[in-house]
Amino acid sequence: MPLNIEKLVDPLVIKLLLTIADTGRFAAAAAVLGVTQPSVSQQVQRIESFVGRPLFLRTRRGVALTADGEAVVIYARAMLGLTADLRERLDRKAEGVEVAAGMSEDFCRTALPAVLRLFVLSHANVRVRVLSGTYETLTVALEKRTVDFAIMRRYDRFPEAQLLYRDQLGWIGGHGLRLPVADPVPLVLPLSPNPSRNTMIGCLRAAGRDFVIRFESVGIAGMEMALSANLGVCAGPHGIPLLGAAALPDGHGLPALPVVDFVMVRPGPAMNDAARAFADVMVEAARARFTFQGETRNIVSTLDDPAAEPT
């Protein structure tokens, strides 16, 4: 069943979700908005019925946005940022229209791919196909034009790529890793060719550090396994967490890492209206993502507590 997009892009709905997220409690949000707590609870229930999934984790300590809740805010803001013409493109009922998008594997760990799900639910007439893979995989797909666009890290190709957002790279390791990290620095690396791999090795060499490659993997899942087993360290964007690992605390002794650019590459102008509009939705969503994160920087996600009291 298609989503009620008019409800989701209502500025009052966005304000409600962000106020709850900022305050951490339905009661506190009600006080800020000048309404009753039951009214806030009922509005949240209605919005969740549109999406078909819970938007908040309810615990004894309060509430926090789920990944779907974050996606709803991002998607709503993205839709608000589109022109009426682009919205009309998305609402056309032509059958058999396909959007083919490429996404780097680490980008698939952000909240933005959840925006894709909302897009699919909102526009059932459009088929969406996603290719997730390495930099090289996406490069080949762009060159062969088997995708309409790709979201990936900026590296040595596609100078015309459109910047979506920047994120700071940091060193990541398992929870039991001994600090400071001594030479030779044990590395957990993606297989070559890979921008992150080259960045790590380049920074260590520039700092005069010795290193040894302890583990290599074509995918993130293998690297997570190696990190959780404390086989070594790797570099990753702050905004993309890895399972079984965490950003190394101060005192790790490793050289500073640069900022990484996530970009959108469009291989040519010959995209259908749905693909062009969807690409623009993702651009707006990337912009909304950082506005959203800045406004909710104090929110800490908590595990769902079945015994949580009403908030």
C-alpha cells in the first residue's frame, strides 16, 4: 500500500518527530509543542501506521529514533526540498519504469538506503534495482551504463561527480585492542583497488610507521569479523559504524586521517524521469542527513526494553 506522502512531508510532522527525538520523551515533547501527551502518542501511532514500522524505541529512560524513524525524517525533508515538477515526475503512473542505482557497501550502512525503501513504498509503479559493491564494481557498472547513477567515495576517477557529503575518517578496532598501537601496525584491509586501503597505507607511510597486512576481504562483513577478533585496525567514516568494532579512543598513537567525500556519479544525461527524480531525492536526502544529525547530536540509541514504562 503506497505511503501517504502528504502526511510525511507535512512540516508539522517533521517538527513533531524531531521534538520527540530532541527531548527524549513524549511528555517533554508535548510540553514543548503545547499539546497533551496523549495527542503526541496518537500522532506518532498514525505516522507509524503510514510507514508500517515503529519509528521510536521506547525504554524506561525515554525514547529515541529507530533507523526507520531517522529515515522518515530524512525522506520527508528530501521530498520537501524537491520542486513541484520533480514530485510530478515521481507521481506519474507509467508502468515498467526502472531505476538502477549503485551504492558502495559502506554507504549501505548509513540511514540513507532506508530512504530507498520509503521511495519504493511511495511509488509502487517504479521498479528499483540496487547494485552494492566495491569501488571497482561500481566503476565497471558506470562505464557499462548498467546503473543510472552510483553513490561512492571520491577517488581517482569521475572528476565531475557531485559531492553529497563529507565524513571524517577515523581508526577503528576491536574492543579488546591494546593501545597505543605499536609497529608494525596490524592492518585489516579491503582488497585492492580500494580508496580506503590506499588512504590507510599512505597515511602510515607518510608518518614513517611500519605496518603488516593481517587480513584482507572483499566485503565489510569479513573485515568486521577480523576487527572483532582483534586481528588489527582499519579506517572508516565516523558516520558508518562497523559491527564488533568501535572508533579507537584518544591515545591510539596512529596518524591522523583525512576527510572522505561521498559523491554521486551520473554516467550521462540519458536517464528516465523516475531515475532523474530519484537521484535528486537522494541528493536532498544526503543534505537533510547532516541537518538532521546536527539537531539530534545528543540522542543516544538504546536497546529496546520490553518492560519500558509509558513515555
